[in-house]
Amino acid sequence: MSPHEECPYQNGRVVIDPAFKADAPARYARLRESGPIHSAEFHLGLKGWLIVDYDLAREALTHPALLKDATPAAEALAAAGYVLHKPSVGLGAQMMEADPPEHTRLRRLASAAFTPRRTAELAPRIEQIAHDLIDTLPPAGEVDLVEAFNAPLPSTVIAELLGIPEEYHLDFRRWSAQALQVASPGHRPALAGLHGLLAGLVADKRRSPQDDLLSALVAVRDEEDGRLSEEELVGTAMMLVVAGHESTVNLLGNAVLGLLQHPDQLRQLRERPELMSGAVEEFLRYDTSVERSTSRYAAEDIELGGVPIPRGSMIVVALGAAGRDAPQAEGDDPAALDVTRPGARHLAFGHGIHYCLGAPLARLETTIALSTLLSRVPELELAAPVDSLEWIGSGIIRGVLSLPVRYRARSV
């Protein structure tokens, strides 16, 4: 029986295990056929509800009774091995795991430093990094594209943006790659390593500010509540590193893999580079790297998709599944990769108050990285069977751990 034919249920629940994650688009498609919401089991046996429908996903992401405050689920979380830490269960005190009014305050402060101007100014440097990485490759051969290009590009960008010294870049890249793999033995040490690095840098920036994002976060003020606390500063930096960096690494990987599996789409994008901006939206829709949202918890008894949801239940939105279910132009096949699709709709960056603050940077990096790769590497093909690729086995990120390719590059 092929993975596509396996029953998505085990003991009446969807089990989100490595086999499910490796075959996620097909399994989500099967789940959508039988309903918009399903009982599910996640990491460490934690049980909750999984939403796979676009319309219900939008409803859940803005539902006033679905909060980041995990207090109603404290007992279940403790039983699964999580230590409840308000307002977060993982990355410290930061807006991704906070509710209003705290979320409002944290987002306003972070937005003051993470401005559109600062993002736009990064374009020339991102392009230089992309070209430099390709320049380091031999003219032709085989390479793991994740290691050689997809990972170091956004890692270098976010490290330079935050003001992380070059001597810490290798540790930074290793820790950020492991921090969202919640079943990995390196998960907790990676979080601890990142926290220690960023806490030390925050102290350094306070003593000697530089022209970087960490210094801007240290300096920013809120007219009502004062500056970000030490814990909030480090938590916000952790969020930018882990959520922002790893999502872009794997968006690049999923996009390239999708193109290599669909040579007609790759050819169109090479022949019509002006399609790239819209194509990035299609990659976000077709196989987004943030496969699932972070958890929300029912603050009261509610109903979603006709299903009673008791207070304290954990709700997770399958953002990738919602993209394959999102309404598109009449006649468009949502299961197909189409780089010419006009206005591809998706929920890859979320919806509502928690819409990704770093979405403009992710779009910018992906557009420049893919444009540079396709223009500089005219011959590119997979160097391993698709079914031999190993996927990230746990957590909210979807992507391959390595992407072996054969290539021929051209000099500038």
C-alpha cells in the first residue's frame, strides 16, 4: 500500500507523525474529503483538533474564544511533558504566543523596529549573498542545495539583520535548524543555545548600540508601557530567528523541489522571469513551509465546523491544507503547481492579528534567491529519487532535510 493509500486515522485520530509529514499534501487532501476538522494526535501524544478547510481555518484564526493562553489546557500540556510558561510554551515571551492586550503592545513595539524601509533596504545585500553562494560552487557537479544555498542565504540575512557577529553564524544556523524540530534530541539544547546567544547580544547592544535590528529593539519605546523587558526582547529575537529563518529555508527547498518535479513550470519561469513575484505566492499556496499554525486553546466551549469543542481543547490549523483548498480563479486546479496562476490565495502567513510580521522579508528573500538561482544555474535536476528524500519529521515546519541536485552554473 502506497503512502497515498494509507488510512489517515489511527484509533479514531489523525496522527501527525513523520510518515504523515512526508506525505502531508496527499493526506490532507484525503482528510478534506471527509470533513473540515478532525481529532488529532501531535508530538508527545498531545491531543487536539486539526482544521484542514480554508474557510474554517480563517474562522479559527480570528475566533475570539481561541486564544494563545494555554491555561485552560495546562493539565493536558503538563501530561505531555510541556512546561506551561505564560504567555508562551516554547520560545519565550513574544507576540506569536500572546493574546491582546499584550500581543498588541509587543507587536507595535516590534513593528517599530522591523519597518518596511529596513526590509526594502536589504534587497541589494540579499542579491549579493545569493550570488556569492553560487560563486563558491564548482562550475558543475552535485551538491546538497539545502546546505549550499537554501539554508545559508536566509541564515546570513537574519544574522546580519539582527547584528549577530560572524563568529557565531555556524552555531546560530545549527541551533535555528533544530529549534523547531520538536521531536529531535537537539530541540531543547538548540533553544537554550539560541536563548543564551541572543541574551548576551541584547546586553551587548544595550551597552553599545549598532545599526541593526537588535539594537533597534533595545532602543524602541512604547508610550504607555515603556521599553520591551529583557525577556520580551530575547523572546522577540528568538521568534524572528526561528520562525522567520527556518520558514524561508524550507520555502526555498519546497519551491525548488516543486519546480524540479514539474519541468514545464521550471521552463516557464526561466523563460518568463517576470512571473517570479506571482510564482512565489503560488509556492506559498502549493507547498508552504509553515505547514501548521502554532496552537490555540479554547477559552470556552465552542463549535467549529459543526463539531463541539470543549473548553481547554487545543486547535491547530493546517495552513498548507488550507492553501490547497483556497478558492482560486474559475477552472484552476488547486492540486496543480501553476506559476502563472493569477493572485494565488493562501494562508501561508496566517490570518488576523497574528499575520506574520516578517512576510515582506520572506517574499523578498524568496524572490531574489529563486531568481538568482534560476538565472545562474541553467541546468538543475534532482540527483536522488523523490521518494528517498528525508523530510523534517516533527514540528510546524515542512521541508526536506537535504536536496541533492546535479547542476551546471554560469559565471556572472
